[in-house]
Amino acid sequence: MNIVMALQQVVGADHVLTGEAAQPYLTDWRGRYTGQALAVVRPGNVQEVAQVVRCCIEHQAPMVPQGGNTGLCGGATPDAQGKSVVVVLTRLNRVLQVDTADDTITVQAGCTLREVQEAAAAADRLFPLSLAAEGSCTIGGNLATNAGGTQVLRYGNTRDLTLGLEVVTADGDIWSGLRGLRKDNTGYDLRDLYIGSEGTLGIITAATLKLYPQPVARCTAMLAFNELPAAVRMLARARKGFGAALTGFELISHYCLDSVTRQFTQQKWPFDESGRQCAWYALLEISDSESADHARERFETVVGDAIEAGDVVDAVIAASIAQSNDLWHLRESIPLAEKQMGKNIKHDVSIPVSRMADFVDQTNAQLQQAFPGVRHIVFGHLGDGNLHYNVAAPAGSDETAFLGLQSQVYQLVHDSVHAFAGSISAEHGVGQLKKDLLPLYKSEVELALMRKIKRALDPHVLMNPGKVINSADI
Ligand code: FAD
């Protein structure tokens, strides 16, 4: 029996897609990678996932796990050989349990992030992971990439929000680790091995996640700065002034805000003329356990001090939930505005916050020297030291020719990140995009340990080959 027929026996013919029907699953969100596959299979429960894995082992077919396909490193896209099976988890989309006594939620991997947030909110709890793709990305994808987003500053990334996992191993066994314990030191942390492994070690089928109390009120503000060091000083001031109430501190360059308001004309600048001329902006959010008025007063005090110190040029403190949503909408529209404006060369990097301003200054200068006129598209989660440092072709120049320089631009930016003791992948992962870069910036000891883990947990070397680690190196 061929593999397509075997898979049909496991999940039913309707859930094994080939030809035209498979196409939407074979290209990544950015449209950067397109692959081929023997079939796209959509199992409906954990037992079917395990049977699919065993079937693929029997037929020696590589497996590519896929959730919402919003990943930005090509991790969910098969290669061009057409020998893989794409395993799509979106039918595993049930919320299994919300436990308000232990403050946990247990969900299947194919739930979208928004569905998890909504299930938590319905029980008067907060699931704080938040990112612009939350309507489409799945919790399984969030776990597999250890996604970050806009509230890491207060609540941590996906790893920090996870208590237990259920995984179908690369051998086709089911590991039921859906424990809601806050403490469990009984040996190696298997959960943390699978989190962030980008589908290269096994398939995550469910998770038990942490819930938090809903804040009584939230308050959002956008601040304008003439220079980046002033925004970094504001972060320190906000940490001190708000403590654990500070949930987000997003950095936005003038170029980004200007692009959003020009691409999406319904989105307006929140500042008048003087604020609009500033080089940098920050979107801050605090959660308050008393009231909206109390939150606003706290903002007025801390921001007032920063204005007096000359760091903040202009400030808009949202007076309503609608205004707060508008400010967040500006921030969340940056990736879409970028996409509409064409392709650019992206870097998702982290730098110690204390060195952020020097990194941007020096790297901008080096880029201008090497590639005169390039445009810098810089935004990110300043509170976590995470920048999306993207570089576009000079205005009016040949975009395709510039994209051809990608490896030189990568090298310049990533060498600079390395020199500033940063990471070349802060939150998006490695996928196919950065797998050849890891050997340049990770030590041989780290790489050797990673290869040993891969060999031990994926003995057939069929789990998402060509992602994170080069297949030839395993
Ligand atoms: P996919 O894209 O389907 O897969 C991503 C990787 O995970 C692949 O390697 C895949 O093989 C693996 N995988 C997927 N599901 C499973 C599973 N169940 N078991 C094992 N492996 C699996 N990311 C951030 O971290 N922070 C952001 O702020 C952020 N903002 C974004 C904004 C936009 C507009 C977009 C398009 C993306 C953004 N991302 C961000 C990236 C992306 O949304 C995240 O990486 C997300 O976690 C991917 O989830 P997904 O379900 O779409 O995964």
C-alpha cells in the first residue's frame, strides 16, 4: 500500500490532501519558501497523530509539522524534493480544561492563540501571550517556536507560560506530560526540550498553560523621543515607576509609524506636528489592580517626570479602551505595512538593553557605508531587548538587486549583533532561514550538544529535516 492510501486509512480520505488542495500548505506566510509534499495530512486527535508518525516511519517519509503557518523562518514549509508529509494540527482544536482553582488551561495544539485567550477570559482569567498573528497562529506553533510577543516583559515567553505538554515522539509514542505542577524536579526537563524545537524532535499535541488574574484596568500610552538613548532611559524609569505593572514597552521608529499611517490611511498619527517629527516612539502598557483612573494617574506621574527631565518630547495617554486599541493597532500594523511596501531583509535580534542604542547607531552607520541609501525599518520589544531590525533597498532603487545582497547584509548585521553579545534569533526561531548561520555564531560545544539531542530524540531523522540543524551535520 502506498503512503497516501495508508494515511487515508488513518485519518479518512477527506483529510489527506494532494495536488491543488495541498498547495495552500506548501508556501510560508512571507511567500519566501515554497516546497513540495507527498501529501498534507490533517489528523483529528492524538492517536491519529501517533499513527501518522508510525506510518511515515514505515514509509521513510520526512514529516513537517504545521500549525497556523504564520512562522517567519520557513520552519513549516517542506523542501522541494516532494518526499515529505506535512502534518497539519489545526483539527486538534479543543479547549480540554480550564482550571480556575489551579489557574491552568489545557488545550489541544491546534487551538489558535486567540481561542486560548478567549477561553481564559471567559473564565475571568488572563492568558497573556499576545502577538499580531494571534488570530491565525496555533498554540502548538507558539510552543514549537517559543514565541514571544508584546507581554514578555511581564509574563515571559511561551516557555515561561507552559507547565505541561503532550507530545507524539519521533518514534510515534505518546508522551502524556500534561501536568499542571509549578514545581517538578524529577529529572531532565523533557518539556523544555520540545519547546522551541521547531518540530524537529516531535509533534506537540496538547499543553497545560499558566493563567493569571485579569487586570482590573489597563492603560496605554505612546511617547515620542528625539533619540534612542532617551527611550532606553524611559524603559528604566518605567520599570522603576510601575514595577510588575509594566506589561509592554514597544519601540517604533519614525519610519515605521510613518509607513503605517501612509499605507493604511484610516490609521492616524496620534501626535500633532512636534510629536510627528520625532525619531523614535514607544508604546507602553500597564495593568492596574485598582481602576482605570488609578492607572492613568500613575502614567501621568511617571511620564510627567520624564517630560520634565527632557527625555519625552510628547505623550498621548489613552483615555478609553478604543483609543488604547487604536495605539496598539498602529504597532501591530507594522508587519503588514512592511509587507505591502515590498520585500526587505529582516533580522530578529536581541541585544542587552544597555547596549541597544550603540548597536543601532553603529550598525546603521556600517550599513550606510556599505550600502549607501538603504532604509532602516526598526521596531520591536525594547523591554525584552528584542529588535526587528529590517533593511530595505534605497528608495526608488531595484529591490530585487538589493535582495540579492542578502548574505552580505546578514553578515554585517549579525556580526554586529554578535559583537554586542546579542542573539541572531530572538523570538522567531531558526527554521530554514537561519540554519546555516548557527554554526557561525554558536560554539562548537553547543552545536555538538544540539546534534546529540537531535539524534537521540529523532533516531529516524525524519522530523522536519533541514530545519534548525543542517541534515548533513546530523
Ligand atoms: P507554524 O508557522 O505553522 O510553524 C512554525 C514552526 O513550528 C515550524 O517549524 C513547525 O514545524 C513547528 N510546529 C508548528 N506546530 C507544531 C506542533 N504542534 N508540534 C511541533 N512543531 C510544530 N512571533 C513571535 O515570537 N513574536 C511576535 O511578536 C510575532 N509576531 C508576528 C506577527 C505576524 C504578522 C506574523 C505573520 C508572525 C509573527 N510571529 C511572531 C511569528 C509566528 O506567528 C510565530 O512563530 C508563531 O508561534 C507560529 O505559530 P504557527 O501555528 O503559525 O506555526
